[in-house]
Amino acid sequence: MINVEMLSTGDEVLHGQIIDTNAAWLADLFFEQGLPLTRRNTVGDSLESLVTILRERSEHCDVLIVNGGLGPTSDDLSALAAATAKGEGLVLHEAWLTHMERFFSERGRVMAPSNRKQAEIPASAELVDNPVGTACGFAVQLNRCLMFFTPGVPSEFKVMVEQQILPRLRQRFTLPEPPVCLRLTTFGRSESDLAQSLDHLPLPPGVSMGYRSSMPIIELKLTGPATQKAAMLALWPEVQRVAGESLIFEGTEGLPAQ
């Protein structure tokens, strides 16, 4: 199994001043692609903290998606942190600088000198295109880990993940089938009552029973690898029986939009 992690950066994320919607979106997307995240970390705008966690996670995961810190201001430190962690310098990517100058010119604007910083990437990095913004992404290999650095703007991040990063991962790794997740939602039963009635279920290897409570609504989830789908489907009637008359719907169609 590929060990995939995410690192969110920025004081505003760390201190709860903004909600990290990028992390939730990526976790859901990667789960559906057969790449469930194994860990998520958040660090602030500290070069020392960034370098430390990049070096640490490079010894433990196969892929790390780093989000944020690629802007033009002094607190945007991700490129410098990546270069420092690798023991190399930053280089100016001339083609991306030209792209940025054209980006501003086409909109009738003059590029500020500070934006030049967004064209600086670690010497060994591969540029990852950002077709909708000025912050280029990049990829570096550090120890066992392939790291992708992405901007924090959600619209840019999502396009880059879908159009640039996922194709690279499919090319480099043999991705497993997406996990199977069977869901149903109940109304009026307590989480502990349902759990007590389901604890006796003999779960196949790698399969887990999960509960999400927002009383009086409880969602039950049976999650496991695609190789266990038949065994999970065989267990599902017992979950439905336990839910009984409190079951209000199956799947996710009745859930509110996230």
C-alpha cells in the first residue's frame, strides 16, 4: 500500500483562523482514487518547523502533498524549506517567470517585483504547472518520499491535483482499487446502542465499522479494501437488520452537501 500524507502550512490554518477545506477535499478525493491518506499534519509559517517536518516525513511516507506557502510574501516559505531540507539552493525558473509576466500583462496589470519569488524553486525540482494562477507547483524527491508542493488557493490547488499530480502518481505507482464504503443513516438510536448491537460482527481482515454521530442522526460505515467487497456485502444485511426501523436511507444521497 502506498503511504500518502498531507502537510498543510500557514499560521492562519494552524491557529484556526481559516478552515482547511483543501485537506478535507484532498482526503475525500484520494480515498475515492484508492489512495487513502495515512496522516495529515499542519505547521505554521516557520522555516525551522517546515524543514524539520519535511525531513521527518521523508523517512516515513511515499508521497507527501504540501499545501500553501508558495505566494510572493515574506511568510511564504515552502520553496525555501524544500530547498533547505534537501541541502540545495533555489533557482529561478525562467520559463515560469515569463509565464507570470504574460499572466499579468494579459490582464492589464504590472507584475510586482515580489512576484518574482514565485518562479524560484529548488534546484532539483520538477515544475508542476498551475494553469489558473501565478504560483507554480513543484515536485522533489527527498529520501524515500516524492513531495508535491502546491498553492493554498483552493481553485488552483484542486486543478493541479486533478490535472497534474494524480496523473503523475498513476504513472509512477500501481494504484490499488478504491476502497469499498457501505453506508446507512439512522434516526433516533444512540451511537452506543448501535455499536453494542454490532460489536459481535466478525469483520474480515482490513474491514472496519465506523460511526459518525450528529444526534439524533447516526451514520454507519463499513469500510474495507476492494478485495473484501463480497465479504462486506455478505455482512451488510446484518447491519441493516440492526438498524431496523431507525434506518432512514442508505448511501450518501440523503446527506447534506459538504
